[in-house]
Amino acid sequence: MSRIAPPAPRFADQFYAGARACLPVVISVAAYGLVWGVLARGAGLSLLEVMLMSGLVFAGAAQFVALDLWTITPATLPIGPLIIAALIINLRYLLLTATLRPLFKPDSGVKDALKMALVTDENWAMTVLEMKRGRGSVGFLMGGGALAYVCWMATTMTGHILGSVIDDPARYGLDFAFTATFLVLLLGMWKSRADLLPWAVAALSAIIASRLVDGSWHILIGGLVGSLAGALADKVRHVD
Amino acid sequence: MWTSPEALYAIAGMALVSFAVKAAGLLLANRLPRHGFAAAWLSHIPGAVLAALVAPALVTGSLAEIIAAAATALVYLASRNLFAAMACGVFCVYLARLALGA
């Protein structure tokens, strides 16, 4: 038995490393999951509906907006608007998963696309950070995603069950976990002064857009405008 | 009451479009060039998206959030520890809201 060396468990190692790296950021997932679960109970979702939505949709921002649209009476449930809202809010994932392409083989197809179901803001950001350090892998991405998934399921269900006890999550500062986490992830991505322009343009256009349009459009608008500004600046620099 | 057909349709539809967008990002990226303007654009997307996520939340936040954000950034820059910075941010916003009565 000991003569046969087991093959190096690379995927498992990377999976574990990804889950470990995402442990701190998953705390914001947990905070948001609790808050969402509490609010979902108030909006009239049953525990089964909470489990189905968290398990199948698995997108925090879209699920928060869905609560605004949800009605307790099934007959008046706005099915079309709920689906369109989820599409619009999640459009930014088009940009996020596109940046993960270097992790996959050039001929990757449907099987790899299925793995994108486990991509969240959190494990995407940790994986991109890892890629910028010259590491990162599909296993790393999946490990973080699996941890985020389990955590999201557990905390949204817990929030729904404890709904009547935690009446105001903002009292404990839990609502700030989201901002704090993304602020830290942004700071961690700083590479050079070339980052300043796209970040500033993205921040400004997102602030302006958030005042003009409802929903999560400002994230998409800021991300697009800021990254285009950065690419234009790069082009100008290379021409010099 | 457990659920209704309407709720099931809505959840299934939301799940389908959410997954379709995530999958399309990866599949479309395969058709994008690896160098030049498009590649530079893609490389700037992560930071820009994060900046767009954070900035409106900070601008619309109260003084408590601004103090907590500054504390979060300082702790992170000093320690490079994500969890310490996050925990400090949440604790600061809790304290600042108590102190400011917000």
C-alpha cells in the first residue's frame, strides 16, 4: 500500500486553499445572509422559498431587490419583473466571469461554464487577487465558492428562523460588513498609480449613476466606464 | 403554506438568468482578444467594479460609516489582514452609531 505514491491532490489542495482564503470575506456573506433571511421572512417568503432562492439563485444583490418586489399573495407575484430585475442586477457577472478565463483551457466549454454557478463577488475577488500574484486556479475558485454557498444557505435559513428575534441588524453594525469587505479587497488590488484613474472614474460615475437610476445599475455603469477609462489611459501611455 | 407555483416560476426564472449571465461571461471571454485594448479593458474591470461597489455606499453613508471606513482602511494598510480590518470596521460602525446616536 505504501509503495504506491498517491497522485498529488492538486485540485483538493487548491480547493482547500481557496476556502481558507475566502474564510475572512465569507464573514460578510454570513452577515448579509442573516440580514436577508430576516427581511425575507418579513416579505412573506416561506422557509422552503428561502432555501430554493438561496440555493438556486445564489446572488445577494438580486435576492435583496427581489424582496422589494415580492408579494405575500401568490396571484399578485410579479414574476416577469422579478426575473428581469435579477438579470439586470447580475449583468455585472458578465464582466466578472470574463476575467476568470485565463484559469481555463482555451477549449473549455459547457462543463467549465457550469462551474460559474459558484462564482460570487467574494470568491471572484479573492481568485483575481491570487491571479495577480501569479497563482490562482479553478480549484481555488471552487473552494471559495463552495464555502460561500454553504454559508449563504445556512445564514439565510438561520435569519428566516430567527427573524422575530433580530429585528434590526443595523444596530449591530452587520450591514457595514459589505462595505468594509469590498473596501479592503479594493485596497488589496492596488498595483501601481495606473490604477488610480480607472478607480476614481469608476467611483465617480457609480456615485452619479446611483443618484440617477435605481437598483444596482451603478455597479455596472461604474465598472464599465472606469475600466474603459483605464484601458484608454493605457493606450495613450503606450503611444507616447 | 410551503410555496406556490407562481413563486416557483419566479425563483426558477431568476436562477436561470443569473446562471446564464455568469456562464456567458466565461464563454464570451473565449472570443475576446488577449492583447491590446480589449485585454487592457478586461484587466481594469475588477478594480473598477469594486470601486463602483464601494464608493456610493461611502458617499451616502453617515459619519459613522465614514469613520468606520477610514478605520477599516488604516487597519488593513497597517496589518494587511483582511479579517482584522473587516472586524474593526463592523465594531467601529457599531461604536460610532452608539456614540453619535445614529
